[in-house]
Amino acid sequence: MTFTASARTTHGWAVERPGPIGTRPLARVRRRSPGPGPGDLLLRVEACGVCRTDLHLAEGDLAPRRPATVPGHEIVGRVVDAGEAVTSFRAGDRVGGAWLRGTCGQCRYCLAGRENLCPRSIYTGWDEDGGFADLALVPADFAYPLQESHDAASLAPLLCAGIIGYRALRRAALPEGGRLGIYGFGASAHLAAQVALAEGATVHVLTRSARARELALSLGAASAGGAYGRPPEPLDAAVLFAPVGDLVPVALEALDRSGTLAVAGIHLTDIPSLNYQRHLFQERDLRSVTSNTRRDGRDFLALAERIGIRVTVSPYPMSRADRALADLAGDRVDGAAVLVPD
């Protein structure tokens, strides 16, 4: 399908000089917006979540893959233009753009349904410009149709925080009715916790933020303590959302026999030495989480609708994207930070 397109100007933010958030690595940009390619959608951005991965890119923890990239990969928008090969969406549709942007479709991982491990995978807001702007291009094959019944700001965090939290929970191999530990309690964790609770788990939250502990208890967590504390009972599974390698041995030691720890972040500080007897013996497992598949996204969005997941949002105007990232870095965000048009 093809719509009539005209020259458009995009206003947004780009990572000009990666560095500590205090050095203001984000800069305002104004660019001519390219028209959509044959398989692309051009979206008018209604909301874009602010993910810790965006912070890692801005601060240089993730090496930039192209200069002056517009971050943002939790995009909710309306279709304003589409390439000639697009048949699945039409003008005015509400669409979500997420982290995984493209895969080769031919490698052994793609063919086995594990496209998140594709060596040629590309990502929104890292390989191509993302949603910290008023317009964004999203490949139609990697876009998600979104509900009209919810406001855009509450939908945006589902597209990465929600999806990757869901995959991390599955990687943690939590048994039915099991005891789950969650380390760190930001955007992703507060959504994953609700999935676990809806499925009958007992959830213990460990985080340095007092406000996050209050949120955890309000959502139904059985306990909420300090990040380096000990949960009140042994854990069957744990998910580490905080990008802090020091917490890996802490979480492993809290596991019961045969428990699993899944590390959810794309970036983690160095892990200290592990003691085999204390941290790994008795068949404890340590796993990483790498991106997500489109099936993860579809499954999670359907589940979120079914259980009525509650998204705690801290909205910021798009003109204050730099402030949103700074607040995320300083643990001053309740739930998920989301950029909305001014």
C-alpha cells in the first residue's frame, strides 16, 4: 500500500557525544524525514518509553553503531505513510515499534524460531533512529498492532520493558506456584512482577529504592527489601534487572537447589568471583537474556491485555527527554518514564 507522502521535517533528540549523563550527551536535532522504504511505516509518535538501554547508549556503555542516533525503542504512533509493499497496516492505525527491528530470516537461529540470536539482527534506536522524535520509521514486519482502548503513554513501556521482562521471566524457569526474587524494580521489573503474580507466584523484591519497594508491595509482592538483603525464604527463580554485576552472587546465593537466575539487561557491570559451593553447586543455573523474538512480543501483549496489567508511568514532555534520562540515571523515576508530545 502506498500513501501520498510529502517532505517532512523531524524534530527530536540524538546522542551527539556519548558520556556521563551530566555531560548532556543528548542534543536537540532537526532533520528532513526520509520517506518510508517499501516495507516501512512512517509513524507520528504519540509516546515513546525511556528505557535503561537508551541510557546505556547515551552514556557510552553501548558503543554507538552510527553517529548521532535518535534513541528510543518503545514507540507508540499513528501510521501517516507506508511503503508500497505494506499490506498489514493502513493510515491512522495505532502501531508499536520495539527494540528488535530486523533479522536475516535465513540463519540457523532464525529458522529455529530463535531470531533474537540472529547474528545480523538490527535494533531501533541503535542501528537506526528511534522514537525520541515526532516522526519515526518502523519496519512493518516488526511492528505490533496496538489497542485503541488504552492511552499511548501506558502502552509504550509494554514494547520493551514489558516484552523483555516477560522473556526474562520465562528464561528464569519459574515453576508453577514458585518463589521468585526480583532484583531492581524499575520499568521492566514492575511489569514482569505482575505477570508472575497473575500466574500464582510468590514474589520477593530487592531494590535500593524505597519508592520502588512501596510500589512492589502495592502490586502484591510478598516482601520488599534492600538490594543486597536476603529474601525471607529460598527462591526457586530470580531475575536481575539492575545492571549491577555485584548482585549476581547475591542472587545466586539466595536460590534454592536447582534454582535459576536470569540476567535481563543488555549491559552489566563486571561480575565478581563466584564461589562454586555457595553460588553454583546444587545445580543452580545462571542465564543471560538476549533481546526477544516477535513471538515473545505478541504473546506478552496478549497476556498483558488478558490480565489487565497495570503500568505505572512517569510522563515527560518530549522537549525534556534529557531530563527523563537524567532522572532514570538517578533512580528518580516511578515505574516507567515515557515521553509524550509537548
